[in-house]
Amino acid sequence: MSNLRLKALLGAGCFSLSIFGVANAGGFDRGGVNIDQLFDAAPYSFDAGVTYVSPQRTLKNVQRLDGSGMSTSEIDVGGDYVVPRIGFKANIFEPVDCLASYTKPYGAEADFGMNNAYSPTAVKYYVKTNDFGLTCSYKINVGKGAIRFIGGLSYQEVDAFLSRQTLLAFGNTGLGKFKLSDEAWGWRVGAAYEIPEIALRASLMYSSSYKYDELSGTVDTTGFAGGPLGNVTGVFPVTASAEIPQAVEFKLQSGIAPGWLAFGSIRWQEWSKLGIVPINGVINPVFGTPSNVSFDLLYRDGWTVSGGIAHKFTDQLSGAVSLTWDRGTSTTSGYQSDTWSVASGISYSPNDKIEVRLGGSIGVLTSGSSTFTGVGDTANAITYTYGDDLLLAGSASVKIKF
């Protein structure tokens, strides 16, 4: 193979898998912990980037099933979010490479507003994570290629918030605000096979669950003060338990012609582990009695399938396009339906030390409906529909090699 073809293939291969991530997957997935930088040919590299995602979801014909009869014709769900990432890769010694990384791999964001039919279920909620990881590989040369054995650890923090509005015909319409946090350790293990001459790489990675068994925080019911029944209000401790479930991901890329490369991936994550998440210790602010409050997710497992093609136009400029299907994780509760998205991007390298990448995607959040009668927490009993909605995302990153 000529040196020109080899250089073109390697350039396209380096570009392809680093610019595309899962912008809006099922469950709380926002791309997981990406370790593609670990395969950089340079002894050292620093990579920093950010992805901005704007899902345009609208709920229609929202009706409460708790006996109140309240309904709202349309609710725009606010939920834009940003995912940053930073990575530093180093060749510790031959044949060991390590990647130190930071990202926000999982999360959720929604704002439904107040005084509507969704308010007793949620006015606003979010789940935010911080992941600090270290992943290393041990490479063994095998003929024209090499096998890497990969392992790593992550320390992950989670912060969760939920506010709900109690709409009482005889009095207070205050907010209950729940804040919970915890931290956990997770690990990953896998292997990869590479043939640099044809830009071939196949990898299989397993990521363990992050078990948040000691989520703790407070519920603030001071917004109910002054009600007609002598409300029991204040800030009280609450607890919960949940997890970010295990995942398996397979990735494959290969040069297919001079300067052309095809790539794809399949990811599975066990989101069915998140069903009903009770919040323990809640006191009804009106009557002063224990209250059943829960976060009713009722997810099913998530699948994400992606494929695309990349081309190196010149030694400085590359481009790529991909198509992604994500199976929605919502069942009888929620609005996470199947998502289809097309992404494209460019990579510009003024020299062999610097690479700048810009990307964007447009997708469709498919239509569906939700009817949930409540499990222990009747405030969550609700039904609604949603149509095909728009999903927009953009990303930018820079890599420095030395």
C-alpha cells in the first residue's frame, strides 16, 4: 500500500469516531464514557470539546388521571443541555497507553412549567453527572495488527432535582423541591484489534453499573407555608436508591478505498433496571402524614445503532456523515420514543499537531403516547400524546498532539 493511501486512511480513521457521539439516547445516556482517544497514534494528546443538544419535544392533550379532571392542550418541554469532555492520553511506556478523562456522560433535563396538568407530576427535574475516569490499554503485536486489552475505572458524582406543584382547590399551590446526591465507582473492560495499514479497528467494551444506594438530600416544602390547614412545612431529609446500569458497546471501522473509511457501532444498556424510584421520608405538607412520592421511569433496555462514512479530501480537511437509530426506552410512562438522526462534520488540521472538529446533527423524535395510572404515587397518574418532534445538536472540539 502506498504511503499516500496509508496517510489518507489513517487521517480519516482518526477523524471519524471522535466527532460523533450519542447526542440524545435513551434513558439518561448522553454518550457514556468515550475512550476513542486512547487509540491515538501520537505518544501524547490533549482533547477538549463540547456538544450542545436541543430536543424540541411538545406534549399534547395532557390529562390528569388522579380524579382532578385537570387538562392542558399543549406543553412545550424545555430540556436543552450541554455535554463537555476533556481527555489526556499518554504512552506511559511501550506497550501501555492511558487516558485520563472528564465528561458528563449521563443526565436528564426537563422543564414543564407551572399551573398546568403536568405540574403535579413535575414542574422541573434534572439529573446531572460528573465522571472522572482513567482507562489504560496493553498492546500486543500480532502480525500486521495488534490486540489491545483495555481496562479502566471511573469515579462518578450524581445530583438530582425534582420540583412538583400541588394544585389544591381550597388553598396552597406551592412547590415541593427535592434534592438528592451521591457518588459511586464503576469500571470497564474490553479488547480491541487493529490493523493500522488499512485503518481497521474493532473493539468490544463492557461498562459496569454505577450503584447509587445512598442517594440522600432534602425536600423543601416551605413553599406551602400559610395554607388554611396549618401546613406542616420545612426542610426535611429524604433518601433514595438508583443506578446507572451496565452497558456493552461494539465498534468497527475500516478503510474501504484510498481516503475513504466506513464506521459503525452498536450499544446496549440495561435501562430496564430503572423502574419505580421511591423517595423515602416525605411528609405531606398539608396533613403532616407520610406521603408516597416516586420517580416513575419504567424504562426498557436501550439500543443504539449507528453507521457512517468518512472521507479525507486533503491532508488538512476531512468530512464525515452518519445515521443513528436509538430505540426509545419509555414504556407506559414518559416520552422517550425512537429517535432517528443524521450527523455530519468536518475536521481541519493545519499541521500534524492540531486538529479542529465541527459537527452538527438533525433528527426526529418519533410520535407516541403515554398513559400511566400511578404506582403508589397517584400524583404521577397522567396521559398525553406527542407527535414527531425535532432534535438539533452541534459540537466543537480541538485536539493537540505532541
